[in-house]
Amino acid sequence: MPGDLHRRANTAAVLRCLAGHGPASLATLRGLTQLSRPTLESILAELATDRLVAQTDPRPVDGKTGAGRPARNYLINPDCAFVAGVDVGRHKVLAAISDLTGNVRTWERAEVPPGTGGPELLALVQQTVVSAASRIPIGLDHLRGITVAVPGAVDASGRITRSVVVPQWSGHDIGRVLSDWAGIPIMVGNDANLAVLAEQRLGAARLCRDVVYILAGRRTRAAFMINQTVHNGRHGEAGEIGSVPELFFDTPEILLGDENADSEQVVGVFTAARTGDPDSRDRVRRFCSELARSIRFLITVLDPEVVVIGGGLAGAADQIVPAVLDDLGASARGTPVVGSELGDTGVALGAVHQSLLSAAADDPLIAAVVAP
């Protein structure tokens, strides 16, 4: 048993080196791991059999090859495992499939027809994932997990406790239904919470430990990362600032005078304001003032390192951020307020990363490859 533990530790060390260093020769790996050549050769042979590691020929330098037999290079085989992330919104379903290294290999987007019910939306999610997988191409059995991001509160068990956008899913364990369909582990998470995970890892909040993320769109929601951990709250409702009467504002009503206006119409007001339309510019200023009121409260309570504005209105960040900062004034207390670097892909990218983390929790070898 001690020998097995030692072997597993050495195997994980080799995988971590390859994940961090990239393609490496046996000699390089010996220097990085301090393992003997026979031990390394044995471990690499096992990893190659399990398809976790592949071999590649070294590229010549300046078109020249040295004398003698060239050294083989080893690298993580990205095709050994795949995961998916799905962003479910009012108007679209966006799916991304990533390989083991976190590289997104394909995207698939499907529009949600008006009046789509809960069962029909669930079927659309299934169709979108299958279509995305077929582009690689792989079957669902090649996915190590899927994370589905939803606009609503999700409790610790993965049950959607409340969703204004998809009310038919409220009270249901959509993850269990999808897992029974796909035959693989499926997680369900709040869309803003997953977006802040992506923004901290890949976007505007890199290197930050305490982050407030504002998912600005037809409805405004928030997510909080405290000491690099997303705070969900006891009931999974942390960040649902639209449920607080003192902070609530109706974005379609402010921008268009119509609470039933859709997301495209909302974005259209910012487009018109950009071209100089006076009424649109005034409405955008009113929206930014309301948004600043919520951000002022969150900065005061949470004292974050950065506030990131993303979501459906991320494309208008160049209009929103200056207006919000102007309204905040000294109450910003020097806290940077910035636009998302991931735009409307942030939620799906966060879902992908959560799927990788879940796969890593189930498999120590994958854990050695996936960065936390």
C-alpha cells in the first residue's frame, strides 16, 4: 500500500509538470521531477496506455536537426477527457465543450423561441449539447461532466429554488433529470456565480481574491467571490440584488418604458445612445445611476478589490463604466469598476471550469492536470 501511494504521488507529479511546463523530453522531466529514468519511463508508459499522455516529435531548431536519434517529447493528451458548460438564458442556450487542458474546442448556440416552456427548454439544452459534441466529434459518454448555468437561485443540492426567467424549472432538480438522460454527472449552478469564476480565472478579475461581479442585462444580478471562493449563501440566493426592494430597478422600464421589452431592444437603446440620440442617452444615464446605487451598496458592504460589469450588456461597458464611476464619485473608495473581458461567453466559460473542477474532484490524475 505505501508503495502504491508513492507511485500515485510520482504519477501526479509527472502530470503536474507536463501541465505546467508543456511538452517535455524525458531528460527535462527528470530534471523537473527528480525521478529516475526507469521510474519515469514506467510511469509515462502507463499514462500513454491510459491516453492521459501522448508523444510528439521535437521540432528542429532553425530547420536543423541534430545528429543521432531525436529525443521524444511527452505532453498531456487533451483528447483524453472533455467537459461541457451550458449557459441557459431567456433568449439563448450557449454550450461550450472543452478538453482536459481547458481549451474550448467548440461552441454551439441555439435561440430560445418566445413562449418556450420548461420541458421544451430542457429538450433544447439536450439538443444543443448533443450538437456541440458532434462537432468534435464525440459522444456524450466521452464527457466527464456538464455544468448547466441557470438564471435563478440554486441550493446546495443543485435544485433550482426560484427562477423568474424560467419559472417552470423552479423547485425541480434539473441536474438529476439531465444526468439520467446523459448518463454522466451534471451540475446546476447560478449563472452569475459561474461567471465570476470565469472572470477571476480568465478575465478582468485575474489575480484578485475578492470580487463583485454584476451580471447586467434585462435583469441585474450579482455574484460575490470572497477569498477566491464564490459565496452562494445558505439558500443559494446570495447576489439576487433584484429581490431587494431598495435596490430593485426595472431595466426595460427605465430604458424603453416597457417592462416587457426584450434583450435586443434593451441593447438597442445603448446603440442609439452611442450614435448621439438625446432621449436614449438620457435613459442610459438613468440606468447607470440606478446601477451605481446597487454597486455603491455592495462596495460599502463587501469592500472588494474590483467590480466587474458583465452579462448581456457587457458590450456597452465602455458607456456604462464611466457613467457608473461618475455617479459613484468618492463612494467608490478607489475600487476599480471595469467591464468584463469575457463578454457574453463568461457564464458558459465559468460552467466549463466548474465541470473541470468537478472532474478533478472525482479523479486524482485529472486533478493533477486541472489548475484549481
